[in-house]
Amino acid sequence: MDDKNLMENLLFTVKTTSGLFYNGTVESTTTNVRNVFDSALNKSLQMQNEIFTKMNDKGWYQTTPVEQQKITQTAQKFSQMR
């Protein structure tokens, strides 16, 4: 397995884990349990960002810039839904 595949697998795993921590945070019935899940979620999101940044720097995870007009249109669309 090369470095790119390893990083892709790691990113997928961290994203999946973040989802589980999110659900744990939302579904917690006590403050202590919620705080533990919330802390784990924040750490996993930091890890996800670090992996993404390294992959992006190496050209392994390309993103497409969005035009400002599309961002504005989307924001207006959702602001009307309130």
C-alpha cells in the first residue's frame, strides 16, 4: 500500500469515527458522557483537518473553488427558509 492509499484509508476512518462521536454527543443523556464524546469529536475533527491538509498539499485531495456568486446565492436561499 502506498502513502496515498494509506492516507485515503486513514481519512475515511477518521471521518467515520467523527460521525460516531457526533452521534454519541447528540444522543448523550448525561453531561459527563456528552463532554467525553464532544472532546473526542473535536480531536477527531482536528485530526481529519490535519490529514486533509497534508493530502491537499501533496495534490492527493483536490478541491474545486466555488465562485462567490454561488456562495451568495446559496446563503440567500437558506436564509429565506427561516
